[in-house]
Amino acid sequence: MLLHPEHSKLVVTLVYHYDELVSYVKRRFGDHHFAQDVVHDVCIELMEKPPANDVHTPMAFLRKLSRNRAIDRYRQYQVQQSHLNTLQETTVTSHHIDGERVLHFVQRLEALKKIIEGLPARQRQVFLLHRLHDMPQQEIADELGISRNMVTQHFTKAMAAINLNWGTAA
């Protein structure tokens, strides 16, 4: 991938001032590894999605981009921690698990696994890529060398087979 000279200048500036940018983020967020991750994210973002307009003050632009990326990452971390805390609280309050429910769940999970394994190969492949690996249909089509319409058809047939067999597996 070739970068526009203006954009490659930004990447060169980032590389040249890497330690300075890491220190800048670290001063505000207190964690060296976090700061390194943020600056790496900024570098990747610049290479994948360069700014639409010319940048006249590269360091100011890089500092602002790094600060914004750090804020986004920090917020994401806070949300994850909140979910983990809720999960831990739920686990502690529900320490008594009904063995019959667990057994029923495991049996249902095994039944679903057998249903998926029994799908035709292409349907199974499309289903797993879409549901398990969260791949968009166009990426699946590109990966498998088939049309997006064929991906939709395989996925629809897989879901129909799973739904049909799921009722009998209960």
C-alpha cells in the first residue's frame, strides 16, 4: 500500500517522535504499556485511514489523535471492567447452581454441536464463519470465492436446518 507523501510524512513524524508521544499519553493516563498500545493504534489508523485534509502541524495532530484514541480506549476499558464487576457480583450471588439445569444445558449444547456438525460442509463453514467468527457476509464471500448471494443462501439453509432439528433435539 503506497501512502500519499503528506500521509507518509505523518507516519515518519510519528516514528521519529514515538517516545515523545508515548510519554505524552503516559503522563495523562499513567500506564506505559497503555500509552504504547495507543500510539501503535494511531500508527495503524494513519496507515489504514489517512486524514482527508493536509496536516500543517503534524505533532499537534498526532498528539490530538493520540489523546482521542487514549480516551476511547480508556472508556472501553471502563465499560469492560463494569461488565466484569457485574459478572463477578452475579457469580457470587448465584453460587448455588442447580445441577439438573447444568446437565440440561450441557446436553442441549451437545445436541446443537451435533446438528451443526451434520450440516453440509459449505453451510457449516458459512454458518461458523458468520456466527462464531462474526465475519460479515461479504468477507465470507471473498474468503470462500463465492458470491454474497450464495453466502446468504448457505446461511439461510443452515439456520433453517438448525431451527428444524433444534426442536427435535430438545
